[in-house]
Amino acid sequence: MPRSSIIANWKMNKLQAETAAFMDALAVETLPQQLSLGICPPFTSLPIVRAKLASVGPHLQLGAQNCADASAGAHTGEVSAAMLKDAGCSFVLIGHSERRSLYSESDKRIAAKLELALAQGMQAVFCIGETQEQRDAGETERVLRGQLQTGLSAEIRPTAATLLVAYEPVWAIGTGRTAAPEQVQEVLAIIRDELAILFGRPIAAEMSLLYGGSVKAENIASFAAVGADGALVGGASLQADSFAALARAYADAKGLS
Ligand code: PGA
């Protein structure tokens, strides 16, 4: 059975003092132990989260929101996968739609990032999703299969432990609009089918497929019910109480404690 994960993507939010306050507040929340939790703070807050990870518990992992598509050298402003590992990250988000659209990340760059992250022994959370225009044009399946095919080559030889896929419809991110559970169910089946074509059925069956896009404590059960193995959460992950409530709601829906 795929492992369940709830991952916080803080995007470009929180100064160091705010990060410390979040971690202190999370440490006193009741959190489900059978769920893997992750926090992706901005780079400047990585050391703060790292220093306070143990106060929350062993099921909390530190992640980054992005990594460079090169391993070292003349890449001003970039942070390599090796640096992230050195900073205590055990996973990294790759190909978030904001990276694709606001920073013009191509499929080729995204594939290179993923390869470098895996080569460092980090887990990669590969993000894919269609725009509203693509959905309206009936292109959702073609777009998602294409993102999987171009971002994930057979040579990366992932396992269910090293690669997670997050389905985040672009039109649902930060908008308050969520995909209907039936839409999520349909897409998760497409993703698992494409992963089986790429890597074989046994690996595909074990990979965790997350949903992202305006997820909160009040709606996460509906995604859990249609097979999402967890969620990638932006807005609702910025406060410790709403993040903890979301984790508890997911665990309740899945019968985890
Ligand atoms: P949201 O962001 O939960 O604020 O919609 C999700 C994401 O971008 O990962």
C-alpha cells in the first residue's frame, strides 16, 4: 500500500522568527503518527525547521521547494540538490506549476532536476497538472501523460520510496476551487497507468499519488475517499493549527492513528 503523506509547501512565506513560531506551535499539536508529514519552507528557513524537527517527531521530514538543474558551479542564485541534502532535506518538490509558469521551467530542466535530486538519495515529489484551458479543451489526459513521459525517464529507476507524484490542477492552486473528487479519481487512475507503462505495475502500484489545490481540513476526506495518498498543501499549511487539523482529518478518513 502506498505510504500516506501530507506535505506543506510554504512557497515564499515566513521569515525565520515566523518559522520558529510555527514549529513551536506544531510541537504541541496532536499529530497522527502513521502519517508521514513534510514541510517545505523557503531556503532561508531550512535551518530553523531542521533545528526543531525533533521537537515535533520522527515522522516529520524537511523538504525544499525547488533545486537547481546543475550539480555545481556558475549558476548564480541557484541551490543544488547536494546543498539541500547537506541542509537536512530528505525530499524536494520538482516541477511545481508556479516554477513551470512563473519561471518558465521546461520539461527538460525539470527532468534534470529530478535526476539530480534522486542521485543525491533524496525523495522527489514530482508535480504535474493541467490548466483550465487544457481541461476545457479535453486535453487533461494527454497533458498529464506528456508531463510524466518527459519528466520521468526510465533511466532514473525510481522506487515507490524515492518518487511521489502530486497531481495539482493549475486552476485549483490558491484559488479556493478544488477538483471534484471524481475528477481526482479519474486522473489518479491515468497517472498510475502511465507510471505502470514507464516503470512497471508493481512499482506504480506502490507509488504515493498526492492531490494538491486548495486542500484544507474540511475537504481532504473527499480526496482520501477517492484514493489520494495524501496532499500537497499551500495556504492551509501556513498555520500550525490548520496544518495539524488537516493531517488529523486525513488520518481519520483513512483510519490511521
Ligand atoms: P494551495 O497550494 O493549497 O494554496 O492551493 C497548493 C500548492 O501549490 O502546492
